[in-house]
Amino acid sequence: MYVLRAIVNRGWCPILITAMAVIGAIYELPLVVVAPVVGVILVIGLVALAIGAREKELERASLRLKELAGYFNRRFMGSSSLSIFAIIDGLYNIENPRLWTWVQACDLSQRIFTTWCHSFISRLESDIRTRKFGVYLRTYLNELWLVNSHYYELVEQFGEVAQKTEIPQETKDQYNRFVAEYNAFVQDFRDNIGELRKLAHTEIEPPSVKFAQELSVVK
């Protein structure tokens, strides 16, 4: 059954060309009759092959986007120690009521982000099983870019706080570990965006996903 499916999906072009050659030989058909038919079959086969190759590339890029979204959710959201929210929570140890107000606002943002990301991952995993990669790819790329852009705003805000407030060395070290892993994610995301611009002609540009800066740089 698998062999038959493979022949139907991939091997129909050479089979038809061979059949036409055999029929031409048996019935002694002139070359001017056989050649155009074989040429048409060959062109259609090449077009089908190109379309199939593009679909494979879209599938691979879509699965990579799914992996990036899942990695972002696991490593930089929820209870992960590398979440910017976990780092911001460490500022509760500083005696600064005005700073606490900002930290509390970030707690609310965390709940919104968590709900958003869980919904996003659930929809992405559900739709990717339909294998209609070209239909939803642009939408989910834009959504992951939007989630990350809002997340990066919190990263920038933390950097601004670190410029104005003396924070514990432990928090600095935790943030710098976060930066190293987050920037690795950013580079992978940029690469995926660049690949999708070539395959699906998406509008987002790789440099729009920004790298975080270590505290030694921003201070």
C-alpha cells in the first residue's frame, strides 16, 4: 500500500513517460507525435515536483516555528527561572514602594501573557495537524512576533530600572543568564523569519526582533 501511494504521489511522471515510449514503439508512432506528449508530461511533472518541494519546505519551516513558540513558552514564561517575570519578582526584596507598584503591574502582565501563550500554543498545535501550512503560517508568525515584541518591552523596562536602581548582584546574574539564552532564541527566530520571507513572502523582517542587552552594557 505504501509503495502504491509513493508511486501515485511521486512516480507517475516517469511511469507515464515510459508508457508513452512503449506505446510509441509498439504502434510505431512517429516521433513528432510522441515527443510533444512526453514533453507535456515532463513539464507537468517538474511543476508538480517544484510545488511538492515548496510544500516540504513550508512544512519544515512551520514545524520550526512551532518549536520556537514552544521553547519560548517553556523557557521564558510561567515559573521558569529564566522568565523576565521571575527576575522582576526578585525586585520585591528592594525597599522601594514605587518600584513595587511596577512589579505588581508586571504580575498582572504575566497572567495575561500566560493565558495568551497557552492559547497560542494550543491553536498552533491543533492547526499544524491539518497540514495546511500556507493557510495559517503568516498568522502564527505574526502572532509569535507580537508576543515577543510585547515581552521585549518588559525586558527594556527592566534595563531602565537597573540603570536607576541598585539591584542585588544575584538578580543581575540571573538577568544576564536570561539574556544569553533569550538572545539565542532571538537569533533562531530571526533565521526562521528570514526563511519564511523567502518561502511564503511574509512581511516581517528579521532585525525587527531585537536582542536583549546585558546589564554590563546598559549600565
